[in-house]
Amino acid sequence: MICLAVTFQVRPGAEDRAADSFRKLTEHSRAEPGCLMYQFHRSPTDPRKFFVYEQYVDEAALQSHSNSAYFARYVHQELSSLIESSDLVKYEPI
């Protein structure tokens, strides 16, 4: 299993558009056969801060997710201009 924990800081004024893109990305991601968990969260104290926790059955499933057309659309096209910073950490269970 592969796990990702990603924190995003969105640009001021882009909070609602980013949340909408995150929701759409979640819908597609959860439908992937290799996706075990995909859940976005939003900070209750900082509306510009988002966090996603992802689990995939293996590295191939993660690569399939990253190479999908909807990932390119939402992450590379829509979200790239809305994100101020991001921090991705990959984990494996022990």
C-alpha cells in the first residue's frame, strides 16, 4: 500500500474555486480501482489551507492516478493557478 499526505495553501480569494476542483478530483479518484482512500479536508481556522489523504493498493495504482486525464485537468490546469504552495509526503505502512 502507498499513502500520500498532501497539504495545500491556496491563493487568497481562490478558496471556493479550489474547494470545487478538490471535490471533482475526489469524485474521479474514488472511482479508480486501485484507490483505497481519497479524502480532502479543509482547516476550520484557515480557509486557505487544505489537506488530502490518499491510499493506493500499490505504486502502479498511484501512477495510474497521476497519469489520468482528469488529474491533468484538475491538478495541472485548474488548480495550478490557484495553489500558492503544497507539501507532499509519501508513506508506506509498517
